[in-house]
Amino acid sequence: MSNSKKKNLIVFASGTGTNFLAILQEIQNNNINGRISLLISSKPEAKALDKARQYNIPTAVLQEKKFSCHSEYARTMMDLLKKHQTDYILLAGYLKMIPADIVETYRNKIINIHPALLPKFGGKGMYGIHVHEAVLQAGETETGVTIHFIDEKYDNGPVIMQQKIQVIGSESPEELQQKVLKIEYQLYPHVVKLLCEDKIKIKNNKVIIT
Ligand code: GRF
């Protein structure tokens, strides 16, 4: 592992947080040169928050509706990111749009995992089981996982890595989801490891992995 300073990682999660846990496990196994400084959730009932608390990782819940306006919400998020000297933001099942000024300030520092082969089956409404239902409905013969830097649009931005799996066609959406999640738990920690070793660069909007 690299001898350079550990990267400060902030995880954003609105759901069960199993990807968060997969990354945390690899940090605890000393395979990732980083630490998770904070987990931010958009939902107070997110299971991801319980998981973080269980591992003594600081948490914050940011619900836009609890703020008087969008800019106050965005400023609170920005203050938290600055306070933790954030190197990378890892979206792991985060269901809200990241405020535009945060996308701008942290350009090429925010990554997302999506349970399909983007640009297919991405965008608004394409989350959770809906993605796998749509893949089966379309009769796709393959699906997979995409990890990408985000930009101002949903499920958009330069792709860092994709991994494909075969769709048999007879599986249920839930079975497909489980198969895809298994890949996610390998791929996300792998990409985070490379990021924390400064092995992922971006030039002219193209990702270069060294
Ligand atoms: C994953 O399928 C991920 O690809 C997507 O949201 C889901 C999050 O699952 N962005 P979990 O909260 O990590 O269990």
C-alpha cells in the first residue's frame, strides 16, 4: 500500500449501506489508503446510518426540506465537506442530486456506483430494483456495474470502470440485483483503492488508470 497520506473519504448513502460496508471492510483490512471521515444520509431512517454508528463513523443527516432554502442546505453540506478536508466523495446509493456548487468545487472528486452498464438504464427513476426490472423487461443479455465521476446530470460523467455479467433471462429482478450487488462489493473497493493511491487521473474528460 502507498506510503502517502491517507485520503479523507466521505460516503453519501440513503439506503442499506452494504457498499459502504464493503469499502469499510477493505479499509479495515488495510487495503485502502484512506479513512471514512463521515457518512452523510438524506434519510434519517437509512440503515446505512446504523451501520456507520456501529463502526463509530461520524454521521450527518441532511434533508433539504429541513432547511429554509436550497442555498442554506448546500452551504451546510459544503461546510461539512470542508471541515473534514474531503479528498473524495463516494456516492453509495445516494438518492438526491448533489448541489451544483459542490459538483463544481469537487469536480472529478465525486464518484458514483450504478447497478447497470451506463449510459443504459440510468437517469431519474432508475434506482434500486427498478433498474433490474428495466434490464429484464428490455430483454438484455448482459448487465453489470458502472463506477463513474459525476457531473451535473443524473448518472452521467466520465466512466472509471465497468464490469459486465450475463443475464440469463429467467432470473427475477431480485435475483439479478443480488448478482449485480456481488460485483459491486468487489468493484467499488477496488476503484476506491486505486483512487486513494492516486492511480486514477482524468485528462480531457477521459479517465486514465495507471
Ligand atoms: C447499489 O445497487 C448501488 O449501485 C446503487 O444503490 C445501491 C445501494 O445499495 N447506487 P447499498 O445501500 O450499498 O446496499
